[in-house]
Amino acid sequence: MIKHTLDYDANAPCGESFGYSDHDSVLKPAPATHHVDFTILDVLQTTKAVRVPKVLRYFEKIRTTVMTDFQAEGFHLMQDLVVTGALPMSSAENVAKSLVALMDQFRRMSHLIRVAESSTLQARERLEELYTFLRSDLKTYQEIERKFLSGDSIVPTDAHPKNMAINAQGEILMFDFGRSIVADKQYSAPNFAAHIGLASVANCFEDPLFGAEYIATFVSAYNRFSSPDDQIEEATFVRYFMSELLHRGLSGRWLDKRFFSHATLQEVERAVHDLAIETFRPDEGGALATLGDLLNVLTDVSRAVGIKSYKGRRKTTQG
Ligand SMILES: Nc1ncnc2c1ncn2[C@@H]1O[C@H](COP(=O)(O)OP(=O)(O)OP(=O)(O)O)[C@@H](O)[C@H]1O
Ligand SMILES: [Mg+2]
């Protein structure tokens, strides 16, 4: 497998590619992320804790890495299993274990990694939909953004089903680390879980309870494998989960079209929006702060979408 990252003039607008410029002319050239990806892959080659493709050759100047093809080794892209509803429940625990191990490896090799992207600019990209949603409650938005940026860990912000593979034995392989940034270590678990939440409200899993059960298993395993310092803070989990779900569910450019085989784009957008309303602006009481409450709403919305012609939670789940 050959991975190549395109080059472009860092002073030119990026068009459809990611890369943002701001007042300080901090343009984040995508090409530099290739070297971050290689550096991380290179260190992980020697560890057993996190399985990654084997790097065969690396050509730094032309941003090209030749690596083994995980499909040839019996792995399948996790996203393919997610969108077809074929994700095994047993993978929840293995993903948690691999993610905890990855965070641990990042900590150990933090002196070797020089991230390529600005945390602030990436936050702006990832939290853009949350900002729009919370424009009448910017205090909450700012709390979330500040918390995201307050961390000093290197976080694999792209560790989700599009960048993971799984084999018949349930082993997890991870790749695509180039966009890792310095951020809050609490971000990585809900960031992954939100992708399962999206598949759940898009009705990809036959059973509307599957998504919530998967996430509950994942979270409890994540805590079991983590040190006391790294336990999941539920209120923070709920907030990051929702920000990533809004990001994936409302910005069409990121969405895998296969998500709409079992629900329409409008149904998915409405479901994601309803979940955000329930999370941040419930009619009564405060915002949701526990995993249990979040998963109950996720299940209710997923069930309502499954019944078909989802018109919004308030109409379909009365009584
Ligand atoms: N080692 C590998 N073996 C087999 N397939 C791979 C391998 N690495 C990547 N792929 C495939 O190529 C796709 C893109 O790879 P990767 O995620 O590393 O690149 P990317 O440029 O960051 O792309 P994206 O923007 O889609 O995340 C993956 O989703 C996967 O399907
Ligand atoms: Mg990728």
C-alpha cells in the first residue's frame, strides 16, 4: 500500500483540502502531517501494544510511505463494518484497549513527535458545528473549546472507524496519525464513540439498542484499562461526544454516503440535531451530564428513526 500526501504552495488558498489560514498567517500545510504520520508509525512498529501496518519504505521528500496492506493480512476497515451493521459487539472492548494503549504510547514518545497542526485551528474545524449550534449559549461553547485546548497530551484526533481495521479474531489495527495534535486527553474516547452514535441514529444497526450498548461496553472497558488519571469524565464525554456527532452529522462534506442506506440525510440531520437539543438545551432541568442519560436519548432517537419517517423526537416518542 502506498500512501502519498499531496504537496501544495503553503501561501496559496487550500481550496477543498484542509488547511486554514488565520490572522497570524498560520497556514497548516497538509504535507507536513505526512511526516507526523510516519514518525508515529515508525515508533509503533516496535511495540506490541498497538498494531499498525508495517512500514516498508519511507520517502520523506516526496511524502510517500510504502506499507503493508492490512487487507492482505485479514483485516477489514472498521468503517465498512459500521455502515453495514456488521460491527461485532466484541470489538468494543478491543478498541478501548487499543485506544488506551495508543494514548499511553503517545505519552512515552511525546518527545519524538512534533505535531504539524495548530490545536486552535483544528479545534475551529472540529467544533465549528458545535459553535453554530450553541451560538445562543456561547458560554458553554467556550467552556468546551477551552477544555479541549487546555490539555497538554498528544491526542489522536482521527482515531475512529475510518482509520481502524479489525480481523476475524477481533484484533484492532490503527493507522493515519498525521493529524494528531496537543489537546485534552479526554477527547479521544468520545471522539471514537460519536462515530458509533452516528451509525446508530442513521439506523445502520438493526437493533436500536446496539449503539448504546456498544458505547457503554467501550467506556467501561476504557476505564478498566486506563490508569486512575485517565478515567473518563462523564460530563466531558457527553460534551465531546455531541460536538463530534454534530461535526460528522451536520457537515455533509465528511459524511460517508453509505450512512444513508437505512435513513435519509434529513432524518440523520434531524436526529443529530435533536440529540444536541436534548444534550445542551433540555426543556426542563440542566444539560445532560451522565453517560446513562446520553445513551438513553441515543436509544430513543435511534428507535424512532428505525420506525421510519423520523419527524423529530418530540413527535415520535410521545408517551
Ligand atoms: N496499510 C493499509 N492497508 C490497506 N488499506 C489502507 C492502508 N492505509 C490506508 N488504507 C486505506 O486508505 C484509506 C486512506 O488512508 P489514510 O486514512 O491513511 O489516509 P488519509 O489521507 O488520511 O485519508 P482520509 O482523509 O480518508 O483519512 C483508508 O481509509 C484505508 O481504506
Ligand atoms: Mg484516514
